[in-house]
Amino acid sequence: MSDGTGTHAGSAPRGSPPEGISCEEALARVYEYLDGELEPGLHDRIRAHLEVCHRCYPFFDFERMFLEYVRETGRSAPGSEALRERIVSLLADGAG
Amino acid sequence: MAPEDADKRAGFEAEALVHLGALRGLALRLTGGDEARSDDLVQEAVLRAYRAWERYEPGTNCRAWLSRILRNVFINEYRRREARPAPVPYDEAAEAPVFPRLSAGEDPEKSFFGGLVDRAVVEAIEALDEEFRVPLVLSDLEGLSYREVAEALDVPVGTVKSRLHRARRRLQNRLYEYAREMGYVR
């Protein structure tokens, strides 16, 4: 896809997309890239694109922070004393 | 009760029941905030864990072991259910990336994430349609790979990829709306 053009004007030096990947193509793969789910060749090309593309890099960085944030905060749960008591009493009754 | 039963129960309570909160959180996220269903799910998972307690290796990650049991209980139930809701149509406004809308200059990422509260994230996850919520929870909270999510839900990997992409963008947009309502992004 060496003739692809970036979605961000001026993101690719001298008009050719860095590492043969257009910004549009890179952005479409952002989650697969961050999840480590791309085949190694494509992963490396996107990484190389990000090293030189000043428009895509902050976009990817934002998505990375977003995923980390969800991971960190998404688990919290209010405890439930009622549930705990229910389970403890089932165990005591020999429910195992 | 035989003394070995009392020992087993004491050990289980000390090592496993401390993770009840985490299990409940996982169950609530998977069921979309259905408290009664979540508590049943947790109870079923904990009783199964208790019956299998001899197979738990002390010193290994007990929360991960319990979470896996709970996931399996949920997935078995999910796959048994024949009726699936109709696929949610693509919604450009709800699924567009948020980043281009944040104001450039003053570290919009920090101001965006810095203003969010955990409760908002949790509610936004639970409010997602099941089609998006379940893959997102399995991937982002439970750390399953695309292939593992695909196997769990019995769908192709490509389907997982696209649902996860759409799920994350929908979540992002809900949080963006929250941030705007709270007035800390414009």
C-alpha cells in the first residue's frame, strides 16, 4: 500500500506515507497494535510509522492510556456483606 | 463436622473469600449490572471452587483461578442461551474516535482521564450492549487474547476484533459525554 496517503495532511514527510503505511491504515489497526495481536511484520511497520508520524503518535498514545485506564478502574465493585454471609453459611451447611 | 472439613473451610475462607469483591465486580460487568444474576453467578463459582479446592495450588494467583471458574460458569450459561439479541447496527456518532475532539495544547489526555471517576467507567461498561460488553470485559478486564475470546463466545476471531473495536469506541464516547456533562472537557 505504498501509494496510500495519510489522513492527516503533513503527517508524512514529502508526501509518502512513513513505512508504506498510511495514517488511515495505521489508525484502523490501533487496537490490534496495542493488543499485540498483529502479525510481526505489520506490527513493526506501524511502530516505524509511529516513530516518525507526529499526528498518529499522540492518537495511539491516547488510546493506550484509555485501555490502561479501563483496565485499572473497570474492576472496582462495592462489596456485599449479604452475599458474603450467604456464601459462608452455604459452606458451613456443607454445600461443598 | 470432621476436623479436616473445618480446616478446609477455614483455608478456603482465608484464601478465596477475600476475593469476593473482585468476583462480584467481574460478574456485574459481565451481566451488565444485574445484581441478582451476579450474586448467583458468584455463588455458583465459589461453590464450584470449594468443591475443587484440593486442585488449587497454594501460593498461585487465587483471584485468577476463581475468575476463570466464574468466567466458565458465565460462558456456559451464555452459550446455552439460544436467543441472541439482534446485532447492534453501526452508529457513527457513538463509535467515532474521541481523540480528535479533545482540545489540543494542554495535555487533553490528563484532563480527560484525570476528571473521570471509577463509578463512571463501571457504569459505562455495564451500560454497553451485551454484544460489546462481554468481549470487552473478557479482553480488557480479564486479559484474554482475541483467540481466547473467540473460543469462549464461539464466534470467529474477526468478529471479536470488530466487536472489541466498536465496544471500546462506544465506551470512550460515553465517557466523553460524561466528561462534557461534568464540564471538564469542552
